[in-house]
Amino acid sequence: EYASRGIVFDEIVVWEAGPQGLESYWHGVPPEIRAAVEPILKFNDGVKVQAARNSPDNPMRFIEANCAMDDFCVFKLDIDQPSVEGALVQQLIES
């Protein structure tokens, strides 16, 4: 979808709380999509997102450290833990 609008990502960072391995992660993805995305993917397999601001596994910390004001950064939040999601949304609002 983004590529059709001329938007090309230089990095994609994913946290998967339950370890699943790369083959399971890519299961069902067309080979051409995998070939395009895998080289820019940082896959945190078996690493839970943390709400603590100082945690290296806090996506907001990553965004603050790596996204400049003139960057186009996309953040998708779907971790099914309301307490963590709420804390991350609050951090996003405050940033």
C-alpha cells in the first residue's frame, strides 16, 4: 500500500512477544514481499514490548531516538495488553 504511493521504508522494526522464528513469521507472505521487506526488517522475536520509558524494548524510546521531525515514521500498536498499550499511547501523546 505505501509503495503504491511512492513511500519506501528504510527500516521496519517488529516486536513479537512469543518466539516464532522467521519462517513462521513470514508464513503466507508472497515471496516478492518477503524479498523486499526482509532486508530492512529488525525482528525482535520473543521480545515483549515494554512500557517502561527506559526499556530498550519500548517502541516510543526507539521512535524518539531514531525519528527526526522531518522523517515519516509509522507506528502500529497492536499488542493486546491494555495496560501497556495505554501507557504507550500516553507516551506518544506526551512526545
